Amino acid sequence: MRPRYHPLVAGTRTSPKADVSSPPPSSKQGDQLRGVLVEAARTQLAAVSAGIKFWAGWVESADKYTRAINDELAKLEETGESGDIVGRLSDLTREYLRNMTQLPSAAVKEFNSQLETIGKPKAKRTRAARVKE
């Protein structure tokens, strides 16, 4: 018989005798695997939450910026005076960009706080047996 390639691991070969199923993992291994999976899920949930925080902040800031620009252009259209519009638009743009630079740190802060709170395992309560008198 020709050796076959293992379907889950690229580049590894299995012999025909290796098809015999291995014994189920011990409960210790199962607990370790469960711990790894739970930690991965917690990390993924925290990452999604941080991403949502980032994009929500971006949308809020962009909305505020576009509304303010629109207000300035409406004033210009009404009055016809350009006045200090360049300075006001520059101030609005500066504020918008400042808000943009703060978004990554807000997302990191959200990620870290979510990791601390999401699915944090609670300490198991153990009762000490009291001796009856």
C-alpha cells in the first residue's frame, strides 16, 4: 500500500496502520483544551468589541465633522461673506483629526477592559466541612 497524506496536517504521511483511532484525551487534556478555547473566544469577543468601539467613534466623529462643515457652508451661502471661513474650517478639521488619533487608544482601552470582564472565571466556592459537636 502507498502511504497516504494526513488530511489535517499538510506534508505529513500516515501509514495504513495509523488509521486506528487513538484513545480519547484524558480529562486533564480536555480541561486544558476547553480552557484554550474559552480564552480564544474571550479574546475574539474583546477584539470585536474593540473594533466596534473604534468604528462607532469614527462614525460619531465623522458625523460631527460633516455637520459642522455643512453648517459653515450654509452660513457662507446665506451671508455671502467668506470672512474667516478658512480658519473655522481649519479648526474643525484639526478637531476631527485629533479625534481620529484618539480612536486607536480608545479601542485598545476597550479591548483590555473587555478582556478583564468578559467571561472571567469566577472563583469556585469551596466549603470547609465543620465538625459537629
